[in-house]
Amino acid sequence: MHSALQRFFQQESASGILLILATALALAAANSPLSHFYAALLDTPMAVVIGSFSIHKPLLLWINDGLMAVFFFAVGIEIKREVLHGELSSPAKVALPIVGAIGGMAVPALIYTVVNHGDPTAMRGWAIPSATDIAFALGVLSLLGNRVPASLKIFLLTLAIADDLGAIIIIALFYTAELSTVSLAIAGAAIAVLLAMNLRGVKGISPYILVGLVLWAAVLKSGVHATLAGVVLGLIIPATGRELGSDNLGRLQSDLHGPVSFVILPLFAFANTGLSLAGLSFASLLQPVPAGIVLALFLGNQIGVFGGCFLAVKAGLVRLPTGVRWRELYGVSILCGIGFTMSLFISSLAFVQGDSHFALNDRLGILTGSLLSAVCGWCWLNWVLPRSEPSRGY
């Protein structure tokens, strides 16, 4: 188990490096003579037509609605597997990260709301800072080597999973367009078929994927965000199957990890972080949307995560992970302000139909707040962690 976790953390840190490179490439493209080619690439129209059914979208939305559905499919599998066999299966271990996740979602949303209240368009972005990017956060932790207790890494991983689940709920409840009852009915029928296959003991993955594609198309047309279809499919996939060994979910999660971490997420970063810096200055960060995001990511997460955990421990409701001290927990709370992937995704939902001015400003806030959290979190942990100490268990 320990070696498996080590491999997982190593892979996530590698994904974090790719995300940084993809972001740098997007920023370079958007601020060079190639900017028109970058914009034209993302606006390239693509269509799938089957009889009278058709989906017409630019490349950017195929990435955000299509490829990111695969990412959420992997998230759904991860959540189900952790509930059945992993860190989310133990109430004693999961209680503290869940408390931290709740605080890390509520306080940033509150700070953003205070800064942007009174502006209905800006207020659509209230959930942008309420997310933690696991790849980047674990990537920063990996820079500190075995000085980081294993229990601290597991705390961060579990908190991020709970945070992803909260983000999924937020997207479902607050980021939906006008609903199509026909498409919703088709989506409901597809879910019923998936559940029936699970209950009847169908173990092969292919039938689930085929019905899942129907579910994705129906949800896409329904007005509910299409990526939620990926979550539903991930939660319904059966846990065991002979063709994949003793752990269906584990094998599938392993198969998806490479494409998601090393292809889909970097592509998403490249497509969504191409922020033109022309005309931007320090004053740009003081506008309500970017200022609210920066404050919420950097201050809101550390206050919410650490404050929630501190109050819960002092009240005797939960306990600190074995071998973890308060100052180390505070360092991880700072790292929780690295929003990036999920923050960018939520921002694409919040402002895709709004003023493009907001869409540019929210990316500026996300990049700045995430960078501040990463640098300050690393500096704090580098200061408080012992210089040489083996990893400690949970």
C-alpha cells in the first residue's frame, strides 16, 4: 500500500510539471505573434453528426465538455474506490479532511462574495476559488522529499477528493442552463440501464462505456453540464470483474491515470490559460473579480481549512493525523489555495455566456492566487519540516 501511494504521488507531481509547462506555453502563445493562430485553433469548429442528431462545438468546448468528462469519469471512479476500499472508508480518517474541505469551500466563497456583492455578473464566479488542484499541490509537496510525513500527504489527498465531490455538487446545483425535459428523460433512461446492468452482474466495461456515451450526449443536450455524466458513470461502474482482475476500479483507474494526467489536463490548461497580458498591470489585480479570487484562494483556503480543522480538533470531534503537527497542517492549508484546474473549469462555466472581460480577469486571479499559495506554502513547509526525517504513517 505504501509503495502504491508513493508511485501515485510521483505520477501526480509529474502531471503538475506538465500543467506548468502547458500554462507557460499557452501564455507564450497568447502574448506572441502566434496569438491569432492560438485563438483560431481553439475556435476551430468540430461536429459529430449521426442522422438528425448533431453536436456542433468549437475545439475549446470539445475539450471542456468532452475531454473533461473523461477527467470527471476518473474522479467518479476514484471517489467510489476510496469509499469502498480506501481513505474514505474509515470514518476516523476521513472526518478531519472532510471538515477541512468544507471550510476550504465555504470561507473562499464567502470572501469572494463580500468583494463582489452587488454585481450579478461577477457573482456567478463565487465558486471559482472553492477548489484544490491535487496535481499541483502534491507536486509542491514532492519538492520537499521524504521530509513530508506520509500521513500529511494522505490528508491532502483525502481533502482533495472530498473537495472534488463538493465541486461536483456545486456544478450540478448552480451551473446549469435551461433544462430540456426530453434530454433529461433520455439521460434518466441511460442511468436506469447502467444501474440495471450493475444489478444484473454485468462485469464487462464496454457495455457501460457505450451506454455512458449516450448518457453524455443526453446530458450535454439537457442543459446540465456534460461532465457530470462522467461522474455518474464512474460511480456506477462495478467494483469487480474477472477480465480486469480482483479490482475492476483499481485497474480502470490505473488505465485512465496516464491519459487524464498527461494528456487531458495539460490540454485543458493549454486551452484555458492563454491570458493576454497586454494592458494588464498591478491595478488589474485590484479589480473586484481578480482581487476576490486571489484573496479567496490565498487567504480563504488557509483560513477555512486550518480554522475548520483546528476548531474540530479542539472540540474533540476529530484528531490530527499521526505524526502531523499544527504548523505542518497549516502549510498544507496554504497549498489548498492552489485552485488551477477545477477553478479554471468552474470559471469557464461561470463566465462562458458573460462578458469576456470577466473571463480574462478570473484567469488572472486564478493564476496569481494559485502561484501565491504554491510559493508561500512551499516556503512555510520548507521552514517548519525537519531537515531529514523518514515519512510517518497515518
